[in-house]
Amino acid sequence: MSNIHSIISTAKQTIELESKAILNLSHLVNDNFAEAVNLIYNSKGRVIITGIGKSAIIATKIVATLNSTGTPAVFMHAADAIHGDLGLILKDDVVICISKSGNTPEIKVLVPLIMSAGNKMIAITGNKDSFLGLQADYVLNAFVEKEACPNNLAPTTSTTAQLVLGDALAVCLLELRGFSSNDFAKYHPGGALGKKLYLRVQDISSVNQKPKVSLSTSIKEVIVEITEKMLGVTAVVENEKIIGIITDGDLRRMLSKVDDFSTLTAKDIMSENPKRIDVNAMAVDAMEVLETYGISQILVEENGNYAGVVHVHDLIREGII
């Protein structure tokens, strides 16, 4: 336990050091950055992002972010590029080359090849006066004073800076394209984030059973309906309109108060004016109602008529919660 304070101190120092370096990046953003964004935005091609070592790993993440926000991007490893993968680069593509030093052997071989092909190149580098910085059409300055590594060797602060600049590029492009939440959902149809943006109440309620009873239904029949439909609830419906709701909890409360329920009907134990939601509402809106009112089910309507039930377990299963 004696090293706990030392570990916490080192962690905090790392976070503080990197946060200061990131904040300093805002002072390095200039016209070059804006022009690079406009270059990508107006390009008819893709964005090819390349790097080596840790910069290559950062490049793959930036590629993923751009692809998911409406800017087609492809990763090309700098070492592989000079051994055949240069064929990835098409005529109208914009190339982003990431390198902390801007002077690695692979970069010195790769950059002239890209330039000779006529593709525009953007550099993300911590050394704007490097070989890469001087050759590139646009330079995004990722300078950091020191790495978080105590030996100032392991790429830590520098790779964080590269990543942040990539995020800044992606967000600027996203705004220029007017990329909306609906667009985001198209690119993320299988993920929880996407489902929050496209999954509707009807998508869930339509696969559930549709428990319902009338005002005059006996309690025994109510119990059977709730049990058979397995949603812990039934709607009380007249002429397809929702009149009330009966839950498992209502039944338990009734049993704690009366010994003989043979003469009781749904009308006697139902809750009036239950929470309800339209079939075309987003599933995430149903989740908000459930959370706000601390309930487990919500009744669904279509054109004012009873259309089914959404249970909290449905939302959990779909990853909405």
C-alpha cells in the first residue's frame, strides 16, 4: 500500500501534463488548419492517412472517426506504402502524413513519391521545420514540449496531440457537411449509439405480445392475461382506446388489501391515465419516460388507439439503456 500515493501522483502528473499540451494546441491552430479542412471538404477523392509506429496507430483511429462522420478515409501504413501500397492513392485523394519528428527514413522515402504523383499532402507533425513539414502543402502543428514518459522517450503526449488534431479535423468537416444525428445513425446501424438515433417504439412493440382486458374483465382473467403475455402488465381498453393499466404491482397491492377478489373487475384495481407513447416516437424517448417516472412498462398508441407495450427489458436488450 506504500506506493499508492506515488501511483496516484504520477497518474495526475501525466494527465495534467498532457492536458496542458492539448490546450497549447489551440494556440497553434492557424490558417493552415482551416485551409487543410477546406481542401478535404472540396476534394472529390478520399483521405489517405499514413504514418509509422505509434503515429500509424493514431492514423487508424482518425480514419475510423472520419469514416463515421461522413468523410471517406483509408489507412495506409508508411512502411507498406513504399513496398507496393502506394497503389491505394488515387488521383483526387488527399494524403495526411503523421509523424512526430517528420524526419524518419520511411517518411523521407514516402513523401517525394506522394508529391510526384500530384496529390495534395497535409502533415501532422511536431516539427514544422522537418523534412515532412517543409515538403507538405499544409502543416498542422502538433508540437509538444515533452512526453509524459519520465524519460521523454515513449510517445505519449505527442500521440495524444496528433489524435486531438485529427478529432478537430473530423469535427470541422462534420459541421461543414451538416452531418446530422440521422446521418450518424446510418453509419452506426448496429451499435448502441446508432440505435438511440434510429430505433423507434414500433420496432420494439411490434414484436411483443399485446395484453389487453376490458373494464369488466374479472381479476382472474386479468391475472391470466398478464401471465400469458409475459410483460408484467395489461392495458385496460374500450373501443381500442386506452382507459387504464394494471401491473403486477397493482395485483400484489390488491391481494394485500382484500381476501376475496371474486367480485372485483379490472375497473376496480386499474390505474387511470397511464403513461403512453406513440409508435413513431424514438425508443430513446420511451427510455426517458421510464426513467423519469420510475416505471418498467409504457403503453403504446397508434393514431390514438392501443398498439402494444414497451418493457424496460426490451430497451436493455437493444442496448438503449
